[in-house]
Amino acid sequence: MSSVKFWSGEQVPMEMHKVRMVQRVNLKPIEERKAAIEEAGFNTFLLRNRDVFLDMLTDSGVNAMSENQYAAMMQADDSYAGSETYYRLEAALEDMFAMPYFLPTHQGRACEHIIAKTLVNPGQTVLMNYHFTTTKAHISICGGQIEELVSAAGREITSTLPFKGNFDLDRLNESIARLGAENVSFVRIEAGTNLIGGQPVSMANMRAVSEICRAAGIPVVYDASLLADNLYFIATREEEYIGKNLKDITREIAAMMDVLYFSARKLGAARGGGILVKNEDVFLKMRELIPLYEGFLTYGGMSVREMEALTVGLYETLDLDVISQTPLFVAALCDELQRRGVPVVTPPGGLGCHVDAGSFCSHISQEQYPAGALAAAAFIVSGVRGMERGTLSEQRKADGSETFAEMELLRLAVPKRVYTLSQMKYVADRLAWLHENRHLIGGLQFVEEPSVLRFFFGRLAPIGDWPTKLAEAFRRDFGDSL
């Protein structure tokens, strides 16, 4: 995919593929959408997909696969142990990352589980640029804690800096000195930073982090789930790497790391996950856990068809036309929203467009989950399912008080090769209307609150009858239009 300049002067993202199969979507009337979100406890995770028009909850496991991926699935060697499919995947990973040891898992959070159980001891700390929900949970379960060391720009909604996911190197050095290297389980690099706008990390910053950790004898762990987006940003924003071969960039990243893991629901546009390891002793410790928690060593919880699709998808990740669609569509959606006065995280990152719910719903206190309320309101007026990334996605402290998120965001994920530019314009139009009527949105409160990862299946209720008032205002302005 590339951005093409039209005769009018407009820069338009252009799909570098053609559509050969389609799936019907339904845009239900607003009354049915309102009823659906009420039934789901105002939690977009609990919506039934048949009630959703555009599913922008996540890019995990919902990316469109290529014709070559589907073709590869037909050659799968359906064996429990020793499948040739596994060895084809192993060879592709070795070719791409040049790391000697590979362990398959059923998805990314399974990798986090294995890594935490192997490397985290009670009382130790994991240093990272920013946490992800399941990563933090696995570290906590093993008795560890985390410190987040993202650059100051990473905590800002608006910025012009191209790599807001970078580590603050001074804080990294300070944390290691204060804690003692022996008390640091590992340093984790997430590129890009999922919870704060899909912001990328530069090669220069990763290199500096790796050098600091090598000097201190601390392992470096790289979450490569969003590698495709980060590769795009390195190849288009970092001067030293503009035009450089993506495979060379990927290998250079891997050379800096001791452990690399990924969710294939993101990387490779397939399913499953995997851990790549350099040190044989660490590999052997992790290997013991794979049959216990995942499956035999040559499938690790994945079906062989998924593994064949992943093998092809990994190589497609090294094609700039393939990996550019999500960042360009995210940028197009963010630009349109900004043009119409809707606050978003800038510069646009990977993964999705992140709407600044804290500003959008500044009249709603964090105790009443403004990002969750905005996600519910957006679904009511559009049928678009986004994801709350704010206080609702945090966990309560030991004393029962809230852990307030640094940002309150509505994430509108843009799965690869799934939606069209006209659908992005629809999203922008409905959110622009909602922004004009944002005073109608009210807060939420829990009626069923799990103790761990509550955002997945907790249920909430509106404070007041604001959903009815919102639906009435929509009907006033749009009439019978869906």
C-alpha cells in the first residue's frame, strides 16, 4: 500500500491489493444497537458480533489473510509430533530473526505466561517502556512488579515526535542503579506501545537499551506482536533506515534481544504465537513448560493450518506494501477526525486510531470510566465496536481504590486489509456528530466486577439514563437513517 497524490492535491491511502472474497456486515437501527449494548453490560467485549457493524475492537486474530496463506493451509502436515509444518515455520523464523531456539504457543499471552514463570522471581522488578494488561498480570501472579519508563512524550496526547514509545534512558539507568541489576528480572521492550496509542520505538533507542542491559547483565525481552507496524515506522521515519531492506532491519532488532516473543494473531495475520530464545539454558527451562501448559513441542497449541498460514504471513511482513495499510489507514482516520475537531493521539501510531476520551468526555470523572462510556456511546450512534483503553482496563489497588490510567483512550483498531476508506469516513462522521453532542454522554459504574482483567468480562450500568437521551438526539438529527 502507498499514499497516492490525486490531481486535486489530496493524499489518499491506496490499497495495493484487490478484494476477491467478501463477508456481509449488518448495520442495525439505533434502537437495536442501544438494546445490544445494554444486554452486554455496556462492555463492548460482551457484544455479539452479529450486532456489530464495523468491528474495531482489536487487530488480534481478525486480520484478512492473503490467498497464499489460504493456499498454504492446504499443505499442512496434521501430526501431533514431528510435523513438517512445524519445521517449515521454525525455518521461516530462523531466516527472519536468526535466533537459534523456538517454542510454539497458542497465542501471545501464553508466551507471557511462560516467560514470567521462567524469568520472574518474587520481589523482582520488570522494567519496560509501557505495560500491556496481560503482561502485567502474569508478572504480578509470579510475585513480580513493573516499572514503566516510557519517554515523557509517550505520556502526552499530542506530539510531533515520531517515536513516542522510546525508553527514557536516564530513568532506565536510574532504575537499574536503584534496584540493583540482580533484582531486575528483565527489561521488556514493547514496540509499539499498545495502551498509549500504538507508538513505535526507534532502532537507536532499542540499541541504547540493549547496550545498557548488556553492561548490567540483564536480559532484554522484545514483544514483537506489533513488529509489522514498528517496521513500517522505522523504514519511513528513522533517517538511517529509510529504504533499508525490512529483513535486515528485523534481524538487527533480533540481534539486540535475548528473548523475542509474539502473538501471531497480530504478527503474520494468522493465529498462535511463539518464543524465540538465544540462551540454551533459558530455552531448556521454558521448554519444560510448553507440554504442560500449551501442547507438544511441535505444535504448542496451534493447529497445523494456522502454522502454515503464519509461515507465509511472516514473509509477507517483510513487504512494505503489505504492512503499510494499517498505519496509513490509521493516519487517514486520525487526520479526518482532527479536521472535524475530534481529539486524537498524535502522531498517529500503528494498531488503530486512539481517540482522547479524557478530552472528549472531560465532564466525566475517571471514577466513572470516560473511555468506557465513550466506547459504549460510539457503538450506540454508529454500530462501531471499539475498545476502552483507560482506567477500566487497570486493576484496583490492594486497598480497593482505583488505579487511574495516565490516558483515557478509545481505541479504534484497524485490522489489516479488512475495511475500506469509505467505512473509515463513516466512523469519522459518526464520531464527529458524537463530539458535537458529547454533553449527552454520562458515566458508567460496575455492577459485576471481576478481580483480574475486569475489562474483558465485567458488566457496567449507565449513571442516569443518558443512552436514551443520546439515541433520541441521534434520531432528531438523522431521522430513519441508520
